[in-house]
Amino acid sequence: MIDYDAILFDNDGVLVEPPTDENLVDAAESAFRAVGVENPDATHVDEVVRGVTSDSLRDVCSVYDVDPAEFWHARDRHASDAQLAEFREGGRARYDDVAAIEDLAHDLGIVSSNQHRTVEFVIKFCEFEDLFDTYYGRGMGVEDLHRKKPDPYFLERALDDLAAESALFVGDSESDVVAAHRAGLDSAFVRRPHCVDTSLSTEPDYEVDDLYDVAKIAN
């Protein structure tokens, strides 16, 4: 068993329930309207909901002759507001098995590809302040798009914060697994209900059912 200095976690789908596709689509449509596009193509809406890259954003915005930076700020603001509302209205919550990691002696951190603003809200709303020693989401500008996982940028910043030489990163997507390996970390893939049928082309170091299994690995 490896004695890790720290354990890092993705947020959405690992510590808290993931946002609903319906809410994110509604937020994306609102963002289009905010920049003057009343009837965007459904394919373009889908393209800016998940897995957005600088290139795909530029391509979509060129169709409607809108500024990518202006649109992306609107998109992220509406997406973040929609997620905060989900928590406040009871549509999302922390997973019960977060209790499994509350007594771990390790330094703990969060690294998310979601907006840092949204992660900050989750930290307070879910009462994570005393549990996690550092946390990162990305900025709401186009300049941070390339820093989303699988880029290891924010993982490496979290490791520096914790002065950790060895760490485990727990995620629920292939990009989490790839980011962990690029940062030189071990990876644990959590097969929550929303990703139980996900096929991975990159092998994680561990596959687990929940955070109780993560606690067993750590101990």
C-alpha cells in the first residue's frame, strides 16, 4: 500500500452530485441570448455545454459573429448561476459518503474543471471549509480553457500548496485519470451511477465504487 502525502478530489460527480444536463443546456441558451443570439442551433448549444476547447468555442462563435471572450464569460456566468441555484433549491447535494474521508490524516484538496466561483460556493454550502486544505477551479475567462483537465496545471498548483511529493487523485472521468498521470499521480476512478458504463481508454490505478473504498486505499 502506498503511503500518500495527500489526496486530491474532483468535485462534481465525486464529492457532490453532478449538475443536470437540462440546467446546463438552459444556461447555455441564456448565454447565447445574452450576446444577441435568440435561436442558436441545438448542436452548437451542446458544443458549449461540456468538453469545450478554445478551437471549438471560436468555431461556434464565428457562426454567429460574436466575440468568443464575451460569449464565454456569459456562458460561464449563466452556468455558474444555474449550478448555485440547483444547490439552493435542493436539486444537488454532497454525497453521503464524503463522511468516509473526514477522518483521514492526509492533506486533502479539490481540483475541478468547473468555475472557481462555483467551487468556492460548494465549499461553503456543503461545509467543506475544515475538510479541504486547498481547492481550485478555473477562471471564467477563455485564457483558462486550456487549463481544464486533462491539463495538469491546477493539480500541480494544489500539490505545491500541500508540499506533497506523492498523491492520489480521485475522479469520475477519463480526463481526471489522464490529468493525474500527467501530473505524476496515481488515479482512482469512482464509478458513480452517472458513469457506471463509462469506458476508459486510459487505465486508472484504482477503480472504486465510492469514497469508502478511497478511504480504504488511503489507510
